[in-house]
Amino acid sequence: MEPEDYDRLLADLRPRPTSEVVGLEAALGRRTAHEVRAPQSVPRVPTSAMDGFALDAAALAAARSGGEVSVVGDIAAGRPYVVLEQGTAVRVMTGAHVPSGAEAVVPVEFTDAQPAGGVPSTIRIADLPADLPSGWNIRRVGEDVGAGTVVLAPGDLITDAGTGLLAMLGIAAVDVTRPLHVGLIVTGDELGAPDAVVADASAQSPAALILNSNLPMLEAAIASAGASAHTRVCGDDPEAFLQVLEELSADTDLVITTGGISQGAYEVVRSALEGAHSTFGRVAMRPGGPQGHGRYRGTPLLHFPGTPAAAHVSFHLFARTLLGAGPLANRWRKAVAAGDDLSGHPRGVSLRPGVFTPNGEVEAMPRSRLHDFARADAIIRVPRAPAAFRPGDVVDILPC
């Protein structure tokens, strides 16, 4: 089974999102729970697209014949409306409310008026276009956004421009999806805290010999996916593991475990869950072949290998699907390969760390250790042998 096939099996595990209403100050980076429609048009009234003079049809006709046009008012953006009398003009600034009856706004540079200063009593206009359209330089009601228009679809990411759009429409609060709560259980008697002093292995000390990199790495990955991490560390005792899982599953939308899922003697996750709660097997991929999934009291479970590089790859391939990124098959992007030839492995898909070159191509790093993934811009998908890529070939990549 290839990674995309396994990912499709996980689709039913995706947590059901819930929503909450937040103010604009807290909306950045959140995703809309429902479609957002414009409650009003923008602009709400006809506005001027230029600094100039609003003229009705009679005033335009007079101007074309070379006559002077009387100026009867002045409207700046946000200032009160002025009535346009027949055959006259009103000075308007960009964004100002254009008076009713105006046929066009003539830019100030087409007139003999000064761009700044007081309002002239009259103006003359030269060089008007022969085919002057009706409504020239007048932004009609709803030209930017019409009332009732869907401005954000469900699941859209609210960006800085999005917050500005909502404010422009008078929307002070928005219904967004609640961040998912993800439980993370890192297993293994051999693990020590990242700041622990590692004992001398030659002394055969019972102290942990492996520093726990999976916990901070996956905690950061969960946060980068927009979710909230709830972390635990557990040894190789199945009963202790089940107690931790019982606690976490009650308050989380998804639980991820690392380690304890292979065929060895101390596979704590597999011993505790196989059959009754979870299914385990191999996916044709390297690193990250051992995988598992299931449910515990209704809470979805993902089980990743304990090797840090494998846990890292597994999260980006499978956990992000359940956290809202979409199916893995739809998330691969195309890039041009650079560097050395890439050869597939006979046992499955190879997932190689890659870095972007200055000209935008992607080059695979020599190995697939956590050290290499730490410097990577993307995961390169190399199909199983006999597939091979040479520089200039198009490859599938997953930004990471």
C-alpha cells in the first residue's frame, strides 16, 4: 500500500470541526467556519475615482463647446453631500460621494483649476475624450463588493487582507473553526528530557540514553498546523500507556502516538491497542513504513514510528490530512529536480528531504535523517524502483 492509499483509509478519522465567534483582532490566521456574505455594498454610494469635478450632462455639453462651468460646491471624502444643480459642477475628491445627477467626474488635470487650494468659482475643460462613457470615473454602488456576495468561503484562511475586507464591510466578528486539540503520547523507556544529561552508555546505567526529540518536534508541528498540543511521555508498560490514553482521549479531538508499533518485544502501543482499538501494518514508504490507526472511545488515533525522521514524515503525510490540509494526493506540488540522480527503492516510495536552489529547482539531500529534514524546504517523493529521476525531470514535492 502506497502512502496515498493509506491516507485515503484515514479519511473517516478526520475530527468533526466545531466553531467559535471571535473579533477581528483575533481572526488572523483562523479559518472560516461558514461562508461570509457582504452585509452591504462597497461602495455604499457612488464615489469618485479621481480628484476632479462632477458634472451633469448639461455641464459636459457646455464644457465641450468651450464655455465656462460654474462650480457650486466642494465634497471631500467623508464630508457632507452637496446637491448638483443643473448645468453646474461640484469639486470632488477621491472617495467622495458623487452627487446625484452627475454624468462623469472630470479629473482636475483636464481643467484650468489648481490641483490644491480653494474651490474655483468656474472651470474650463479641455481635451475631453470623444467617446466619454457615462459614469466616467464614478465608482458605482457595489463596484467592489455587492451586498450578499460571498466574500469568504467555508474553510478560507483569514489573512491580513481578509481582516481588512471584513472591517470594510462592517463585520466586527466572524465565526471561525475552533483549533483542534491534539493529544501526543511519546513512548519509550529509553527516552530522556531534551535537557537531560545522558549517562555514559559504557557504564550500563539505567538512565535514558536517547533524548526525546519527538515530543518538541511534533508539538511544534501540531502548532504549525493550527492545532493545540497536549503532550505526555510514557514508558513501555501497556497498562500505564492505557491510563495516559484514557486521560488524553477524553479532552482531545485526535491522539497521535510515536514508537511501540513494530514487531519487537516491547511494542507498547501495539500490545495495548491491537485488535480492540487499532490496526497496524506497513505502508510502502521509507522512512515511516510501520503505521497504525484506530479509535479509542470514539477519539481518532494515529500511530507513528518512534524514529524521529519517520515521525516527522508521517506527520506531514498523514496527520496534516486529519488536521484540515486536505488529502495527501492533492497536496503534492510539482518541481524541477536538480543535483544528483534520484533512484527509487525496490521496497516502496522514498521520501527524501529537499532544498530549493536559487533558481527554484529542488535538490535532494544526501540522506533522510532528522538532521537533513531540519534543513529541508520540502519532502521529495521518489516512486519505488525502477523509477528514477535525473536533473531537469519534474518531481512531486510536499512543502514541509
